[in-house]
Amino acid sequence: MSEKIIRIKSGNEEFTLEVTEEEYQKYYRPWWQMKKKEQRNREAMEQNGYTEESYEEWKENDMRTELFAESMEELAEKRMLLDVLRDAMDSLLPEERELAMKVFGEEMQVSEFAKSKNESRTTVSSRKQRVLEKLRLFFEERGFDVHK
């Protein structure tokens, strides 16, 4: 297995690492390619009269744009769906809400939930089915297509 020697510079410090070809291809090569791309972008911008500071500001704004690229319609739709989900949870009794939060939200096993409540698994399983049916009806009444 071939080994590669990598030099990493950070400020005034320089590190040398020996890595396998596989590690290099998987981790360091993509990192190096990203750094080279940034360097080429910075050099191109500097040729057009931009300074190092303006490049860093542009890069930060570009990253922000990528992170928050969702349109206002998508955000409004998500907010509406969350409101409907909140209303659905509010329509449940407190015990049903707890069951839904633990079993559906936190993906707790029905048997584990039953054990924590000192109830039989079959009782909790039946209650879970009733909660699912209640939620299905709630969503259908509001025009959502819910499959069994």
C-alpha cells in the first residue's frame, strides 16, 4: 500500500503527515481541490481589482445565500405545515400526545414505552393505533392525503 506525505501550512506552522493512498483520495484530495478552487477564485477577483477583504466578504455572503436559498413560498409552506401539526398534537389528549411524541417523534419502541408506564405492550399498541386513526382523520379533514 503506497503512502503519501502531506504538508499542511497554517500561518507560521507547518505539519507533515504520512497517509495511505486511500486516506489521501478520500479526505485530503477533496480538501486540497476546494482550497485550490478558492485560491483561483481569489486570484481572479484580485485581477479584477478586488482586495483580499472584499473576496472574504463575497465568499461569506455567497455561503449565506446557499444556506438560506429557500424561497419565501417554501418557508411559508413549512410554517403552515408546522402549524397544522401543532394543531393536530393539540387535538390529542395529554396521554395520547405523550404517546405520539415518544413513539412517533422520538421513535421509542412501544414495548419500551409500555414498560416506562407499567402497562402491557398490547394496551399501548392499541392506544397507538387509536392515536394514529385520530391523527389520520384530523389531517384528512384539513385536505391532506393520508394513506393507511
